[in-house]
Amino acid sequence: MEFNGDALMIDTDMSMEEIIKFEEFIRPRIDFIETIEVEEGCALKSSALLSILVSLKKTRPKLQIPFLEKGLSIAPAYGTIHWIYHD
């Protein structure tokens, strides 16, 4: 994770321990973050990260998460992964 102004950059290849730490870190700071950017080219290791990002978006609808809106990711091990996100 790294901050760039009001944006937070994360990787999709987080382990479950890193995802738990990410959630613990982000929840109290959610009002101060405008955008969560996801680094491209990383393999999505867990659907838990998608669940947390959707939960954050529902908690704060103004939060921008382009990764969710894009609706797909390409992982070397799994190929193209598609999802549908509804508000």
C-alpha cells in the first residue's frame, strides 16, 4: 500500500493476512481517501479483496475504485477474471 495524495495504491496479490491488515488500516481512514487504485498486472489471490472493496464502496459511495468499475482482471494463472458489480 502506498499513498499518492488522496489516492491509495494497493496490489491485488495480497495474502489473507495483508488483506486483514488492509481492512483494519482503511476502515478508520475511509473518509479521507478519495480513490483506491489497484496496481495492474498482479494476480488476484483472493476474492476477499474484492469483497472488501465492494464493502468500502457501499460504505462510502463517493469513493472511486476504478478496478471495480472495470469489471475484469487478467491473472497469469487464471486467465481473465470477470465480475459484475451492482450498487
